[in-house]
Amino acid sequence: MTVAKSSAASIKIHINSVKPVLEGMRALGFSQEACLEGTDLHLSQLVGTDVVEDYLTLEQEYLLYKNILQISQDPYIGLKIGRTYRVENFGMLGYAMLTAITVGEALLICQDYEPLMFGHFKFSLFNEGSLVGVALQEHYDTPEPLLQVFSDRALECGLSTLQTSYGFRVDVCKIRLMHKDENDLKLYAEHFGCPIDFGHHQNEILFDKSITELVQPRKDPAFSQYCLDECKKIIDRLRRSTEFVSQIREIILAEPGYFPTATEVAQSLECTTRTLRRKLSNEGSNYQTILNEIRSEIAKDYLKSNLPIEKISEMLGFSEASAFSNAFKTWESISPKDYRLNNR
């Protein structure tokens, strides 16, 4: 089943998700400060940060991982980063999973409370004969250079959290990856110890169905239910904040070819510009990020047409095609010309 992709502006990444990444990079001998360069995040922010409402913007996480790829020069760094995750990194959701009675119940909690995983993929379960599968489908179009690292991180993170929960690494029967380069087949097969397929429409990891019946050593049904009740409250708060971002997007898109300022949007919402910025900041976003995401989405649609790049640049409010090209490279890590060639 195909899941409708979300607006990137509606995605929130909990700041706690950065902690195991930075710790993993430090353990590998890389500078944590270098990983954060240009993100407007600082190590001091990441010490003792457990507040639910503290989030990264998508743009900040993209910059973080671009730095990581540049620093490490390792296309498989996602596998190493994912290994640093533990189920506790997911906060209240993680503790609900950890204290569920069986692994099957823990997996269902992941599916039912998926918005709190703050990831790049939609988590869902499926059956395939004698196997149970976890599907990870893109929430939104991920820039190609980051798709491999995010996919690898997600799969390795899933296995690591299962290991944390049950006490040993669960055998995998098969993995299907969105990666398209089969030159990596041997490396991935050896790493995961199972058959690998590439070029799939989503990432999938399949286990024997018996995994769902495994009883977890730290089961505590009452505490798990308490955590789930808290998770419901968190999701309600997230839903309200997402509605605010959606209102802003609707205002920006109301007049094709015109992109209002933050002040104009604030006036439409009958609030001050300061209030607009404060509310977005509380939700881990800002006006420029939302505007950039919208322009990027529109640009990608235009680039699939026969419109000249110069015309697209003009329609998106850029004074010169070179300025549009530079902006698009920042948004998508690819030039408009190359994006058009790849999406013909």
C-alpha cells in the first residue's frame, strides 16, 4: 500500500535523536562540533535535553548529515550510526515498547504511535507467508545523497532497539532496500546476514513470525499503558502544532507565483510577526524553512515539465537563474539540471 507523503514542513525531529548520532561519531573519532557546523545547534543544547517540545528542523538535520558524510567520507556511515541507538532514545514511546509483554506488542506500539518516532520513514507492519515484515516508506522525498544514510540508519536502529529490548540480536530473514546500487550487495549481505534486494519502493526487513511471540524480559503492562497514555497526549500536542504550520502553508500557496513575507502571513493570521516566529520556534520550525520547503516542492514539479529553468527561476521569485540553482542545490543537494535529467 502506498502512503501519501507528508509535507516536509510538518515533520519534526526530536532533538534527542541527535544525541546517539553525535556520540557514535565521537566514538568513531570524529569531531562532534564539526558535525554540527552550520546547523545553529550547539553541544551545550544537547546536554540534558529531555523536553518533549524541543525539536530540530528538517533543514538542520539535513545539514547535520551532509556534514557527517563529508567528514567521514563513508557512504555506509548510517549502519554505524544506527548501531548507537537504544530503545530508550525514543523517550516515552521507547519505554512503552520496552515494557510491552511481547515483541509483537512492541512492534504494534511502533505502528500505532509512529508519529513519535520522528523519523524519515512511515513505520508499518505486514505479513508475507510465514514472515512478518516491517516496512519503512518515505514520509517525503529525501534528497538522494541522504537516502542511503537514512535508510541504513533506520534499519540498523531497528535491529539495535530490538536487541536492547530482548537482549540479543534477532535473526533477519530478508531485507529489501531503496538503494539502487547493487555494487554494495556483498557488503550488506554480510552485514545483515541475510539475502538483500535493492531498488525496492520502500525499505523492508522481514523476520520469522515466531519473533512476535517472544516475551520481553522487562515486561510491565501497567507501566507500558501509562507510557502510552502519555504518548497520546504528546501526539495531540503535535497535531495542534501541525495544524498551525498547515495554515501558514495555505496562506503562502494562496496566490500562485507570489511568496508573502512573514509579516504578511502574520497579518493574515491576525497576530504579530513576533508571535508567529515564537510559535514556530516552539514547534522546532521557522518561517524561512517552511517557505524554502514550499519553493522546493514547486520547483520539483516545474522541473518535471518542459519549462526553461530561467522561467522557473522567475516564477519562484528569483532575480537570476544562478540564484535559483544555488538555492535548489542547498534544498535538494542536486542541481536543477541534474534533477530534471533524473526525473524525465
